[in-house]
Amino acid sequence: MLMAFTWLLLAGLLGTTAFFVAGLVAAVVAGGGVRDRIGRWYIDMGQAAFRNSALVVRETGSLALTTVSRDPKFGGDSSTINGVAGHWKDPLGVKSKLSGREFGIGLEAASCYISPRAAEFGKEGARRLQNGALGVQTAPDGTEQVVLDFSVPEASQVVDLRHAGKFLKGSCKRRWGELGNKWAEHSQEKFHENFSLGQSLLWIGAFAAGVGLGVLVMRYGTGGGGGVEVPIQIGLASFALIPRNLGDVRDLVTSTRAQLAYLAVAALVVAVALVAVAWSLYGLWSGIATIVGLIGGVTAPWVYVRVLFTPAGREPLGSAFFILGQLTFGAGALVKRQDGAFEWGRLREDDGGLFMRLKSGRRVPIDGDRDALPSVAWAPLAATEEKTEQNMREFTVDEDTFATVRPDPQDPDGDDMVNTPLALADGGRGWHLDASKLETWARGTADSELPRNGRRKAFEEKGGEQRISQLVTMIGAGVLAVVGFVLAVGALML
């Protein structure tokens, strides 16, 4: 039985190891389709362990993953980055789902979630403003003109996500909510050191009631000893009441599904060989123990994440799955689809350039430099957003109604014409954006709501009206009642 137990432990360890390293083996021996399937499976497991996560854009431009949790009193998601707590709101409405679980992209230096589109718009818009290509301009003939639009490339771009900060309106940082809460708490500390008028009157009344009760007992009670017992029992009773996520044949044998089947058969052959060795060398029970150990070791991580919902260690376990996924990919791509959901898959490249193949089979061309990609989970990652008519029309110029010539209206009080600037189209290629629509989208994205919510939370929980706690007030009133009673009795007995 000792050898059977030893084989059980060894098989369990080998099964768990196989669970975690199968993707790395596939990355070496299998084709791209298999790598993409296994890598996506690891990403799904990592997101299931995290349950609610975000990709953090550090102030240095590097990327990292973190878990977040909803904090209703701050009106956003709470996260801790390098020991600094802070919050992200979602005024742009860009937080979505990855593998069926909540996921967003947040700037370390801002208080809201952002998207790759916002970074691209911010970068191009800021450049146009700096060069004077947006806003009011004067034509050679002296006519005022207003350029309210600009164009961005048609393909999905990989840009530095920190440029999204140029798109936001406001200067609120993610940690300002915590600062507002802490400063408001400090402002209330003095209130907790003083008595309120109501508490003072309560304590005075308790003392007076004790004195009065003592007088009544001494004058109308049966004796001093019995009289003293009653208020003490009442005082002790008052303490007890104190509350407490060849042609066709060749294609068939080289398909992704066939390669996955080969890997599965190879794993099964290894497992059967291991069971046969244990059985032949140490008997039936060792063979059975090996089977149980292999099954338990392979399924234990899945059960822990999918069935038990990762009760402990979700951050290191989730990070391990994301690292395995990225290493299996070699280079990853995080794409925000046209419907708003995120997909994390393998970054591919052919004669047409970089691209990612979505689960639906649709190809997303990606314009970027592989060598310039930032790394996350030990491998390069291209974070971008798909651009289609579905998700871009809300920001583009309406060619049917856009007025390139606006007649000057007549002054109602006279014959003079009121000169109005013309809104011009820049005629660029790609998606033709309306800057006024972008301004509406960005409005209020980094305003002062977060620190206001932090201040409100402090006032609700530790506001000045609370003063001395109810527990201390009740204890003090009870003690004063007893003291008053004892003093009254003692005075009348003299």
C-alpha cells in the first residue's frame, strides 16, 4: 500500500505538471492553429481565475494585468497597483468582457477605463491641434473657416495606449478618490474627540436619574442594601443590551483538429505506459493508484478554477495561466471587436502584414511594428480595436447632411449679413471623424466625481454628526446613572 500511495502522489504531480506545460510543448511541436487554440484556452482559464480583471497601462508605457472589484460607494472599480489603491470609472462605456468575464483597459495615471480607439483618436487629434489643423482658421481671402473633423487610417492601429490620456477631458487621477476619502476622514477626527450637545444632555440626565432613583429608594424603599442592588442590576442589564469565469486527405491530417488529436493520443499513450509500468512492477493497486493520480492531477486545477471559483490564490494562478497563454502564442493580440467584446489570441503575420483571426474566422488587419510591441505576461502583445461601419459610424461625418457651405444669415435689425465660419472636411483617407462627436463622447471622462464620491463616503461612515460612538455613549450613561445613585444613597445615609 505504501508503494501504491507513492505512485498516487507521483501520478498526481505528473498530471498537474502536464496540465500546465502542455501548451508549451504544443508551441514547439504543433502548428499555428493548435497554438492558437491552446493559448486561448489558457487565457480563458486565467480570466476565469481572475473573474474581473484589467490591463493596466503604466506611466512608463509597460503593460500589466490586475484584478479589480466593484466599489459602489466610489462609483467605479477598485484596484491596487504597486501598493497604491485607486479606482476606474467607465464614462466612455468601453469596459466589456473577455472570455465571458468582465475586462477593461485602464491607465495608471487616469481615473477611467479607455479603449485602443480612444488612444488613436487622442494621438491624432492632439497632433492636429498642435499643428493648427483643427479649429478656427483664416482662408487666404480672409474668410473664417472651422475644421471640425479629421481622418484616421482604415486598418486597426497599434499605438501607445498612454495617448488615451490626451483624449480624456479632465485631470482626475485614479487615486484621487482614495485621497478625497482620506482627507475627509481626517477633517472629521476632531468631531470624534468632543461631546455633542445631545450626548452631554444624555449623560447629565443619566446622572440625575441615578441620583433621583437613589433618593426614592432611601426614602420609600425597604432599606439601603436592597436599594443599591436594583440600579446596579439595571446598569449591568444596560451593558447586556449593547448591539453587536494528397489534397483533401493532406488537409485532413494536417488540420488543427487532427494535430490536437495527435497530442491527445500521445498523452494517452504516455499515461497508459506509466500505468503499465506501475502495474507490472508493483501490482494492481499501484496501477489503480496511478490512474487515479493522473486523473486527479490533470483535473484538479480545472476543478479549482471552474467549479470552486478559485477561493484562494486567484491572482498568482490567473497570472500563471496568462503567462502560459502568451508563451504558447509567442506573440499575442488583444482585439476589441466591433461588438465591443475583447478577444485575446495569437498575433499572426503573412505577406499582407500583421493580423489576428477571430473565433468567428474574421481577419482583423493590424498596422504595427512587431519589434515595438510592449510585453505582458512575458511575451509581446498588440492591443488594438477593430474598425468597421458598425462601431465607427457614431463618430464619422455624415456625408449626406454635412454642410460644406453655410449661408450667412441676415441681421434681423438691419441689412448687414452676419458672417459665420464654414465647417470644412479635410478630405483625408480612411475614417472621416467628426471632432464634435468625439468631444461629446469624451465629455466628463476625468472630472471630479471620483474624489467627491470619496468625500461623501467618508462623511457617511465617519461624519461629524456621529461624534462619540453609540457604544461609548451607552456605557457612559450607564456608569453615570450608577455613580449618581451611589452618591445619593451615600449622602442620605450620612
